[in-house]
Amino acid sequence: MDTKDAIAARRSIRSFKPDPVERRVVEELLELAVQAPSAKNDQPWRFVVTERQSKERLVETLQQALEEVESQGQSTGSMRGSLQAMAEAPLVILVFNRMSRRHLPQPYQYVKLLVDTQSLGAVIQTFLLAAQDMGLGTLWICDVLFGTGPVQEFAGCTDELVAAIALGVPAESPQKRPRLAWQELTAWME
Ligand SMILES: Cc1cc2nc3c(=O)[nH]c(=O)nc-3n(C[C@H](O)[C@H](O)[C@H](O)COP(=O)(O)O)c2cc1C
């Protein structure tokens, strides 16, 4: 598939077939994803791949976090739906930020946060497009941030949780979601 086709065909997939994804495929996707650009080539990303029992434990961990948040009367938005997608997907990859800004004074911490966030977005999108190229479906999930502390404990890491990616064989072909026209969002200064 060429890059333009992968960009055009990619959709957020929220329903997956139970078919497993082979480890070598995930390794190839990660190898492609880390080709993404990053500020100063700092590569702030870290990944934790969960499958089978570990993925089930992750979903349980987030289910408990969801109930905790709801018991405090706070809204959890689309988290229930995201958890359903994670439960169906054979693999969920947690994405962490190495948090190298920790020791910086302000305002550099804020700048580094913005910069790292862009690098992390680049690695996630590269992963998504590579998966699309291989006929796999993905969901980029930030709802996991409702359970940051418990997920860090689950993964045994103190890095900053950024997102999760659910990965598997799609069991749906969603319609293209609408986009604002770039012409309305772009000022062209000649
Ligand atoms: C930063 C980011 C966070 C997202 N978090 C979630 C999420 O937690 N749950 C979910 O179902 N979709 C999530 N999505 C997917 C978006 O809802 C989706 O990309 C958007 O509706 C456009 O649909 P499309 O991806 O099919 O084009 C996220 C996407 C991005 C880029």
C-alpha cells in the first residue's frame, strides 16, 4: 500500500477479531514507528506491549480506575468504549514519555512537554500508518490517562503515560469521519 492510500484508508477501529497478531509483526511495526522524527532526535518514547493475560490485567486495572473515577462523580467520557475496544484487541501497546524534562527549570519544562508531546504524536501516528499498511486496525487511546497511576504501577514504570494503542485485525470498516476543510483552517501568506 502506498503512503497516500494508508493515510486515506486509516480509521479508528473499535471492534477487533480475536485473531492473534504475531510477535514479529509487532516488532516490525515498532521498528517502523521509531523511524519517526523527534526533537533533537531525543526519542522520548517508551513502549510496553501487553497481550493475553497481561492485557487482561491491564483492562482490569483500567476498569477499576474507571469505577473509582465514576464513584467520585466525575465524567469518564468515552473510557467505557475505549475499554471495550482494548478488551477485544489482541494487543494493547502502552506509550510512555521518558520524562527527561523532570530536572529542567521552568519555563523549559513546559517547552519540553510541548516538544516531547509532538515527538510522541509522531511515533504513534507512524505506528498507526504502518499497521494500516499491513492490513491491521488500530485505536489511539488517551482515555487510559484516567488511570495513569494504576497503569504505571501495572507496568512497573515511573515514566509518564501518554497513550495506548489497541492493535488487531479489524472486525469493522467504519465510514470516514468528517474533517474540517483545510482551506477554512489555513491562512496562506504570500
Ligand atoms: C490524541 C488522541 C487521543 C484519542 N483518544 C481516544 C480514546 O481514548 N478513545 C477512543 O475511542 N478514540 C480516541 N481517539 C480516536 C479519535 O476519536 C479519532 O481519531 C477521531 O474521532 C477521528 O476518527 P478517525 O481516526 O477514524 O479518523 C484518539 C485520537 C487521538 C489523536
